[in-house]
Amino acid sequence: MGDSKEKATPMEPNLKLKKDKGKPLKDARKFRQLVGSLIYLTITRPEISYSVSVVSQFMQNPRTPHLEAARRILRYVKGTLDYGLLYKRCDNFVLSGFTDADWAGDTNDRHSTSGYCFNTGSAAVSWCSKKQNIVVLSSTEAEYVAATMATQECVWLKRLIGDMFCEVDYAVQIKCDNESAIKLASNPIFHARTKHIEVRYHFVREKVLSEDVELLSVRTNDQVADIFTKALVEPKFQRFRDALGVVVALKAFSKFENTLEALAESTLLTDSKPSKGLRKFLKAHCKGETLAVADTKLGKAIKDKLIDNALQKIECVHNNVVMELMRGVRSHLTELISGLGPQDLAPMSLGLSHSMSRYKLKFSADKVDVIIIQAIAKMDEVDKELFFFGTNSSMRLKELNNSSMRLREWYGWHFPELAKIVQENTVYAKTVKLMGDRTNSIKLDFSEILSEELETELKEAAVSSMGTEVSESDLQIISELCDQVITLADCRAQLYDCLKNRMNAITPNLTALVGELVGARLIAHAGSLLNLSKQPGSTIQILGAEKALFRAMKQKHATPKYGLIYHASLVGQASTKHKGKISRSLAAKTALAIRCDALGGDQDNSMGLENRVKLESRLRNLEGRELGRSAGSAKGKSNMELYNKDRKKGEGMLISPAKSYNPTADSVIGWKESAAAKKEEHMALIKAPVIDLPNEGRNVKVRKEEKKKKHAAEDEGQFQREGQNVEVKKKRRKHADPGETEDVGKKRENKKLSSA
């Protein structure tokens, strides 16, 4: 059957099978297995119900024509493997049905065939094709019996829907194409024409009179239940099959060769543009067909693109039915395409959607900085609860914690010495959690928490502790505090690991320069990595110190030199006077690293490491610059021009005379002796003989003598003023005590001796 030709209908029209016509089959078991499988298929394929019910009547003694009829059903199923029922979402849930009968259609026993179907607005939910158990005398009786079978099914459906969803409080409409049967069901009087009909078939009359069911007339060409009573020709069969909701036939399928092709085709479809591959596909398979599209712009573009290629008859349709059809295709895509399982479809759809997102938004999933912002914010919240006591901790919090300090304070009443022995917060909580009462410390092993020295010190302190006793309720609360501290510490460790991994993946160069924490705080302060990349180096340098900057500008003071970047390790290594220079250089390199990470492609941290080496070298140069300046200029060569500026050109002497030492400028002690010596010296110079010099030399000598006379007069005047001041002081001390005057005299004599 794999190479057999497909058929458009499951049974040849007007075919009448006989019980005893044809050659009996040698192996009836295969026929029975085939028919049993077809009966199972009618659960989802209502259009083959009549054909299967016909061949199933010959399972006791199958013959060759019966097998040929069953094989024709298989040929039809082969051509419609992708067909199925499509249930659409409906605004109004209304139950309705069709009923029909084929009078004396079976040539073997002249029994009639009944058929009915019910739907809720989109597709059939219940159907049946069954031969009647009695022989009826007219087509009216056959339709009447079929209506009774449909009414029984309707009553059961109403109860089922009432139990599952909502009560059906209206008369269900059942459409029939026989006016006599409708009149017979609505007439409450029994006539002679109906007295031979069994009483159980009058069930439909009772339900019609009680308004549970309403029989309505319908034209024979619109009687959908006709597909359950006889073999139909192809056009009529296809129309009734579509009315049952059996749709979605996969006519052709073309797959993408790789992800790049799928991305290119999907991107054009989202822009309502038919791609080259789509146009070729439509030329090959959709000539003269009506094409259902989910986008009206795409349908118009298809018409415009294909109008010059002799495909003018193609029509595009877009409505609510098409959207429901698309939903059904997406839901049952794995059943429509053979060899495609849900485990294969899910990763392919996810990968294509991610690729389209990156392409349309120009967005890289590896550059998601929301995790960094949330992680650093959560770390700050956790740090407010924890207090790191160790000297190795990189960050000390000024705020008092809510859990750790309360734990130390509460347990300190019982074991105060433990706080000095165990300083790290998490280790303290684990130790208290394990120990409980301090008397239990001798029996416990703290090797997993503490070192051997701390364990020995703890046990010794527990024996001689000055703490008070603790109750069981207090120990229970302390244990809960320990759990809270340990949980917070573990949470912070996980957050730091997550932050470290994301920073190394997203901003490797920034991390190499300033570290994970400082880099994360810079990103969080700017709002995103892209916003931070737009900032210049000067802004990055003071980022986080905006309040201090505006206050300094308002008060016209010196502006701050650094903000969050102050906590970087390079700035911390610099001395106080060099922190500003290093922070400025670090901010400039950080701005380049941020732009490289945010706007560049897949790169490593080589740029950040190279710039860090340069900054460390600059820091060493700044720290060692003072030693170089003491030996000479910055370049290491002495500049002698500064010392030779007072020399005459070509001579070895100075232009101006060398200054002599003036002892009076150092102290006022011995002013009498110095003034007298100066006076004698000046008088000797005045009385000295005058040497006959040339005119030029005589003028120089006269000028020098005039200057000496002037200086001598000034010194003499100063001497007189000093003498007057001393006499005034002596007069003031006449009334002093004898002992005080003696002490003053001794002090003066000592000063004279020391000056001599």
C-alpha cells in the first residue's frame, strides 16, 4: 500500500456490497485487523465513518470486494494523513446538530442507515453512522427513527456539558431534510400511519413537545449528515467534510537549510516582504489556489510580486477563520510534518526567536547588565545586615547590622569572651549554632569551623567564663539568629560569585582596571552599561560624588577629585597627594575600557590589563619623583645657569659684592658692645688718609664714605633710642621686690657672659 495511488473519496459512489459476492478470503484475520484499525481512526476522522461502518458488516465472512473497499479507504487516508479536526475559539457556545437517513440503503436486508452529527460552532464533537435495527416502510419513518437516535445523543450531550461547563437551558436545534418527519414529531396525536412504529422511537416527540429539542428543516444540498448515510461524489464529499471541520491538509513543505537562511527569510516576513524562496515555493505549489495569510500587507505584497509571473489568479485571504487556522497549524505542527517531534521543534523555535531579537534590536544577549545592577543592589542590602569584622575584608560598613550585632550582644551575656576569640561574623554564628550552651564546648569538635589554636582558646575561655546562665528559650532565639546570619552570608557569597561571573563576561576590561565591585557600582549608578559608555572620563572620575561637587561649586570651594572610583585598588595604593592624579588617569583609561566592552565585539581583557600595567608604572614614577628632583632636574641633569646668572661674562668674579654676615640680625643681646664697635670703626675710617686716585676711583671712594657716614648716624640715633627705653624700664622696676631685682640682675649677668 505504500506505492498505491491516492483516492479523493473513501468509497466509490453508488457502491453496493453483497454478502455472498466475490471470492472468500483465505486469511480473514488480516481483514479484521485492518477494519479494527479503521474503526479506531474514526475517532478523529468522521468523514470515513460511513465507509468503515459498511465494510465492518462483513467481518464474519469477508470476501475479495470487501477487502478492495477497505483498501480504498486506506488509499484515501494515505492522501489525507495531515487532515484533522480544528476547534476554534467561539464567542457563543451553541450546541446544534444534523440528522439524516438513507431509506433501505442496504441491499442485503433492506435496512436503512441513520447518521447524525453535533457541533459547537467550529467542528463536530459527536457523530455516528449506524444501520437501523428495523425495516421501515417509508423514508419518513427512516428519518423519524434517525431523529430519535439524534435526540438520544443530544440529551446525553446536554447533561455532559452541564456537568463540565454550563447548563444548556435552550432547545437544541436539530436540522432534518424531511418535512413529514418534522411534522410527525411535532404532532401529539397518534394516527393510523404511526401505530406500527415502536414506542421507543417516539422519544423524539416527547422532547420536542417539552422544548428540549427543536427540529428544523434544511435543504438536502446543505444536509451535512448526508456524509454519514451514503457514498458521495467528490465535490459534495469535500464540501461536507469541510463543514465537519476536517481541515488542515499539508500539501507541500519546504525547510530551511541552516539558521542563517531561516533568519533572513523570517526577517523579511516580519517586514511583510516575500522572500525569493517564498516566491519560488508559491510558483510551484499555489498556482490558482486561495492562499490564507496572517498578514494583510504580506498578502498584498505577494499579489504585487507575482502578478508579472502569470500567477494572477492567486488570491490571499485574511480573516478570523484564517487566524484560527494558523493557531491550529502551530498547535499541530509536529503531527502535520512527519519526523518532527516536540523535542526538536522547541529548541529550533527558541534559537530562531533569539536570533531575530538580536538582529532586529541590534541587541546582544551577552551584554545584559540588568543582572549586574540587581546583584549589586542586593549585595548592598545584604551588607547592611552583615558586619565584617575581619581585617581582610575589603569593605567595612558604618551601619550597625540588624542580625549580627544582636546575636553578639545577646550571646555575649552568656559567653562574652567568645567575641574576642572569634571576630569573623559568619564563623561566630556557626560556632554559636554548633555550641549552644558554653558548657557543651568541651565535648564538641570545632575543627571544621575554627583552627586548632582558636579551638583550644575557646574551650579554655568557656571553662572560666564570667557570663551568666542562658535559658532554653533564649538559646532557641539565638539559634534562629545564627541561621539568619549564615543564610545572609551564603546569599552574599552567591551574589558575589554571580556578579564576578557576569562582570568578567560582560565587561572584562572594566573589571581588569577597577575590579568587580567598583565596576558594578559604576554601571548601577549610570543606569546601564550603554549609558556609562556615553560618559567622558571627567564624569566617570567624580561619578558618585555629585552632591559634594554641587556643594563645592555653590560655595566656590575646591571640587572633589574622585567619586566611586576612589575605592579602586590603584587609587588606594597611591599616597594622599597622588590620589587625584591617579584617579584622573584611571578615569580616562576606564572610559576607554567601558566603550570597548559596551560597543565592541567579543573581546578579552587584554586592553584592561595593558592599561593597568601602564597606570601601575605611572604610579611608581610619581612615588619616586621626589628623589630624582633632589639630585637635579627632572631629566637627571643639573642646570648651572641658575647659579651663574650673577657672574660677569668672561670673568671669574660676581657683579655684585658678596654680602657680609650681620650678627645684629640674629639677636639683640650685646647691643651696646656691637654699637660701640661700629662707632669706633666708622671714626677710624673717617680719620684715615685719603689716597690720590683717578677721577673715577675718587668718585667711588667719596660715595662709599658718604654711605658710611649715613650708616653711622643711623646707628647712633638707634643707640640713643635704645638707651632711653632702658632707663624707662629701670624706673619702672624701682618699686619691685629686692629678691626680684636680684634675679633680674643675675639673668642679665648670665646673658652678658653667654654673649662674651
